[in-house]
Amino acid sequence: MRHFPRLIAALLVLLALLVAPAPPASAQGVDWRERASDKFTILYAAGAEAEAERYAGFVDAVYDEIAAAFSFQTATPLTLRLYPTSEDYYLVNPAARSVPGVVAHADFRRRELVVIVERTRQQSEEEVRNNVRHELTHIVAADLSGNRLNTGFQEGVAQYLERPSRELDSKIAALRAARDQGRLLPWSAFDQREQIYADPSLGYPQTMSAVAFLVDRYGFARLRQFLEISARSSGYRSALERTYEVSPAELESAWRDWLPGYLDGGYRSSALEAYDPTYAAELIARGRYLDAEAELQAGLERARKNPEVHTPEQTATIEGLIAQARSGMRADELAEDARRALEASDYERAAPLIGLARAAYAELGDSNQAAVLAAYEERVSRGLRASEQLVAAGELARAFRYPQARAAADAAAAEFAALGDQLRLDNAAALRQSLDTRQRLAGLGLLAIGLAGALFSLIGRIFQRPAEAW
């Protein structure tokens, strides 16, 4: 089935249709015409040549996509039957009148894909192609598993091979709601078609997420191996354990732990497409190196797990971007170290760190931090200049040039206050206090010297002998 059926009864009716023998073409009420492609025999109603050509334009490419994904080519030609209307479909399958929402189905035994063209009118081009992808995947999965793959994994694999479309977001929303409400099915339910189809709004996206988990964690090649092992296993549990070398219970538990990330956006990625590093490159361009590195590491892991869809050049590109992101992270670390040094008012340490950070950013062509580094450099320059003034004040004080020393200390103190450098501001204040003390003492000393001089002069006058008269 392509779209969510609405009722379990309808689904069961359809399943009955799939195993029923096909009536001869002459009894089907449609004047069938044939259009052959490389992989398909396309049967269409007289007058629907344009629709047949539309499908002929892409079905072989879809076949090649699926064949490349599984590294397996199912036997051809396959039949693609395009029913023009629902009524034409009902003439062949009267019980299908109780089956709402059926757009397409596949019959493994007859090697036939069916599409009801009337019901695809509101679909996008990608959704129309997804009808074929989904149903063809059912046939391939049946081939690889000896038609022993259970309902849950059949639907999960078929959905995983689809391309993202409008329907995907609604599926994820339904799965998210089920998770939040505690309604997720146990994996054992995948063996029970009645349970999967009883609530297809849950059964379909949950089985899709289980397959997505296995591919994300172990790669698509292992999923193909699981299908093949299913052909010679007693059931899905045995096949899972033989393929992934852990128990099904452990896999299911790991899937539940993994599911939040999938629901939060991970569902948009597929191992069947080469990882696109465009977003990571944009993060690098915006200077978000840590986020870019995390994104690229996930992409590199995906590329290594799925080498069949990643060329060596693509993997090398990812690795090159990781190197850029790490260089940016190193530049960020240098800038952060410089900031910490400035917070500690360690201008001598901050200056070379700023230079190294500036050079690292320049090598990356990153000017995002230029203004910040310029502000750091200005702060360092002011701090070093104020420190030099404080040193000069001490030297002037030792030369007893107290007014000049006080002026230099005042200038240094004002700058340290503006910089928020409390330690050096306290040093400047202490020097100013020392200068004030020294200046007072010097003043008192000069006064004492003056008084002493006056006293000695007075004493000299008192004891001066009278001048002799000649």
C-alpha cells in the first residue's frame, strides 16, 4: 500500500485482492494498450498515451535507483498497470469498493505494480514517483527474503526507499504524538499485520523509523543482509540477531533511545543519498565551527557506513571540511584564551594569543571575529600603556621627581579604572599614597632644614663678636 489506509477491514480486503488471480485482460473492462520500457511493460487505457509516456519517462530510473540501493536487480520486465479510474479498478476488484484511499499496490506473484491514476491527480511529481518506488521495493524485498519478510519490516523498508515528500512530515507528527502518548508498538507487533494495519497512522511511521534506525546505526548494506538472512531464518528475531549480532530486545531498546533525535529532524536524512555537506559548509562560513564539526562527523560516519553511495572524492571533501572546522575551533579557543587573559588583566599573555587567533581566522578567511579581536587589541594596548605609565611613575619617584611621578600614577590609575583592572588600580593607588607620603615627608624635611638654617643664623648673630674699631 502506498498511502495510509483508514480502516483495518479495508486493508484486509485489499490483501485478499493481492492474492486473487488476475482476470484476463479482456474481462477487465478496459481497452488495454501496451508501452514497453527497458524494465517495464506499461499497460494503459486507450487514449491515455500521455500518461503512459509520463510513467515511461521515469520508471526505469526508479528501477535503477532501487537496484543500486539493494545491489540487486529483480527480474524484468515487470508489469505496471495504470487504471484510469477507481471504477475501472473496482470492475476487476469489486471488494475494493470498501477500501478507501488505495492509490497503488504490488503483487509479488504476478510481478505487477498497479496505480489508480485518478487518485494521483492531487499528488506532487515526487509522490507519484514514490508510488512506484514503494511498490517496487515490496517486490525486491520479497525477492531477497524469499517472501518471508514480515509485514512491519516490509512496510518499513518500502517507505524508507521513498524520497521525502509532503506526506513525510505528517507521518512524523503522528509518530511523535504516539511516542508522547506512550502508544508505540513493540517490535513483536511487526509480525502481526492486523496490528500494523489496525492503526496505520502509527504502524506505518513506526516501522519506517525502525528501518531508519537500523540503517543509521549499521548501514544499508546490513539491512540488505537482514533481508537475505530472513529467507533462511525461523522468524524476524532470529534474522535480526544473526545480522546485527545483538538481541532483538537490545535493538528495540536502542531504537527507543535513538528515536527522539529522529523525530527532531533526523528523519530528513537517508543513507541512500550521498551526504550533502552544504549545510555544514554554511555553518563554517558563519563561524559556527563546533556545530559544523558535529554535523560533519555524523556525515563522515554515514559515508563510511554507506560507501556504495559516496565516492572517495565526496568522503575527502567531508574530511577536508572537518579539518577546516577544527582549525576554526582552534581559532575560537585562542580567542577565548585571550578573553580569559584580559579578564585576568594579563595583557602580556593576551597579546600573543590575539595575534595567533587573528592569523588562524585569516587562514580560514573568517572575518566574523575581526571586530572582537580589534577590541581585545585596543584593550591590551591601553593596559600595556597604563602599565608602562605606572612603571614610569615608580622610576620618577625614585628620582625624587614627585610631581611628575604623581601625574604618571594618576594617568595610569584612570586607565586601569576604565579597564576595570582592579589589581593594577590598587597598585596605582598605593603608589600615589606612597608619593603623597614621600612628598609630605620631603616638605617637612625642607621645612626642618629651613628652620634649622634660620636657627643657626640667629645663633650666629647672637654669638658674633663685636666688630673692632680701627
